[in-house]
Amino acid sequence: MIAAPRSGAGKTTVTLGLLSALRRRGVKVRAAKSGPDYIDPAFHAAATGMPGLNLDSWAMPPDLLGALAAEAAAGAEILILEGAMGLFDGVPSAPGRTGAGADVAARLGLPVLLVLDVSGQSQTAAAVARGFLTHDPRVRIAGIVLNRLGSARHERLIREAIAPLGVPVLGAIPRDGALALPERHLGLVQAGEHADLTDRLAKLADMAEHHLDLDGIVAAAGAITPSHAHAQHLPPPGQRIALARDAAFSFVYAHLLAAWRRAGAEIVPFSPLADEPPDQTCDACWLPGGYPELHAGRLAAADRFKAGMVRFAQARPVHGECGGYMVLGTTLIDAQGDAHSMLGLLGLETSFARRRMTLGYRAARLLAASPLGPPGARVRGHEFHYATILARGGDDPLADLSDARGEALGAEGSRRGHATGTFFHAIAPD
């Protein structure tokens, strides 16, 4: 696991550099992301040539987490898991189910490579490292990467301070703003939007070859804790599933698609931005989250897509998550305050001009049948968006929600006819 004391310390830079450099060496490497983030796994997939994966200790039952990790590791020579936020950052929950990267590392027996942003400090970095070495006996720090070094003297001072701790320094990266990836409101600009992504990954591989001890990092890896448990997944919403897939609809978890395919379902992608309607031979339609607010004008003008969706929803289930939920509604107001007509399958009106961040884990109890499951089914997921709801249009709610602490958030989501939607992304059965 690649981890750090906080967000912004350089985990993604180190992870992508390491993945790209190992692949350049001919190593069959697989990557995963700790937590519910959609964006980093797409970069992992680009760097490794293998599908991305999320592993989440709060949203996934332990058996599912273990089975997914074991499956990923079985298809590779080395599995590298990128952490989220700080290594021990999670939510108040049962032991081992806090969502923290430390839970995943402990559950799977993963040694941790700790990335320290040492800008603005020198010997104090050793005190930070000492805290991580002793904080949780379940978690083993196998090595340290010093990031954003200012000079050779800066590096020497820190190495000398860390040496008595007995943990190896397996990388030392100079400060270089050119390595940073551009960001927007939900995280990094998506991998598919970088025309120069191959060049960026090559530069990160060069960085890793020059500044990381690749042999030492590989040697520090350990055997993953095996899992032979039967894992429960969310069932496929249909036998043939029409899946919106383009720059506006890209947030779908790889483990869900893989589980649906293993269950015998066929995924039939289509692009709303290309004005493509869903395949009318499918028996369910799924609109994932993404960035419809950046493409609202094109979606509003996509007449074939809109007519096809309305036709589809007359007799078959349609479900939207977050951005997909917004598009199922009547109106989406973009950041400039311009209103765009959406599908009108739900009465929802949303605004991106009135930005308010909503973020957190969600536990849902379904109030009615939907592509997420039957009435009463319990599902865990995650919510992260800036859009606000202006009106719901009188639609019935889809689920009773609670947060990670178990505190009730009330009835949320919408359902009307065959159309359902929520702002939370479903991850696994509760």
C-alpha cells in the first residue's frame, strides 16, 4: 500500500510512477484504490493496462474485500494499493470497518510504503515517521519515500534523522511542480480527458526509475492474506444492461461490472454525448455518475438520446446515480446559471450554480424495488457532489439513508414509474 499522513502528499504521483516503471520493466502489475474514489482507478488502469479496482473497508463486507483483493493479486505479479487521505483517516465505525486505508492494509497483510511530503521541514520528518511506525500494531510500515525535497543537503538531514528508526528510505523525490496532475471539483481531471496521458505516465516512470528504489520496494512486498470466502455482490439489474459510458457518465465501479458479467449479464455501452440512445433490446438501463454539469448543453440537445431514454423507461427499469440522477430529472442548472432541460423521467431539479459539497458514506434501506434490489434490501455506498436539489417534483423517495455513524438522514432519492435515482453510489450489499 502507498500511503501518507494526508491528502496532497504525493501518493498518486508515487503510485503512478511506480506502476508505470514496473510495467516498463515487464512486470505484470495490478493496482487498486482504497476508498470509494472513481477517478484514481482510471489512471491506474492506464498505467498498468489492467482494470482498476476499489477496496473499501466500510462499504464492503470483509469477505468481499478479501475476495476482490485475492482475485486481483492472482492475476498479477504484484498488487499496489493507493491509499486515500491519511493512512489512519476513517469514520467512527466498528473496528476494521472505518474506511481507513489502515484497515485494508491490516485485513490483507499489506506492508505500507509511507510517502512523506517533507517540504518545509527536515529532521521533524523522523518524528512523523516514528509516529506511524508505532501508532497501530496491525500495520507495518515497510519503507519511506521522501517527497518534495529541496536539495541534497535537505535529503541528507532527513535520512540521518530517520536512520535510527530502522525503516529504510526507499525513495527521495525532488520538488517538481511539473509532475502534478490537474484537478477540478471532484478530484483529478479524468484520465480519459488527457490527450497527453501516455507522455505523462512515461515522465512519471522516468521519475520513479531515477528517484525510487524499485528493487527495494518490490522486495518489501509480502504475500497477500488469502481469502476463500464466498463474496456477496449487488445483483445485476438485468440480463442485458444498457450502460451510459462517456466523459459525462464515467463513475461506475469496476467490481460491480465484473460481478454482473460473472452472473451472466451482458453490458451494452452507449454514449449520450454522441446522441446515442440505449439499446432497446436491453432489459435495464444504468446512468452512472460523472460530469453532466460540464456537458449539460450537449445533453439537452441530444434528441435521439432523450427520446430513446423516454421510450426505454416506458416498460423497463432505468436507474441513475449522482450525475445520472440529475440527468433523469427535469432541469439541470450549470455553473453559469443556465438552465438545461434533461430527461424529465423524474421531477428532480438540480443546480450546480448553488454549490454545496455533500460528502460521506451512506447506508440505504430500499423503500421499493429498483435496480439496486428488492424492497427492504440494505446497500452501502458513498455520496460526493456539489449540486443542490431545488425541487423533487412530488416523486416518492427511493431509500431511507443513514450516515457512517448510523445517524438517520431521512428518505432520499426518487422513483416514478420505472425510473429511479439517488445521489449516492451503491458499492455493496450491507
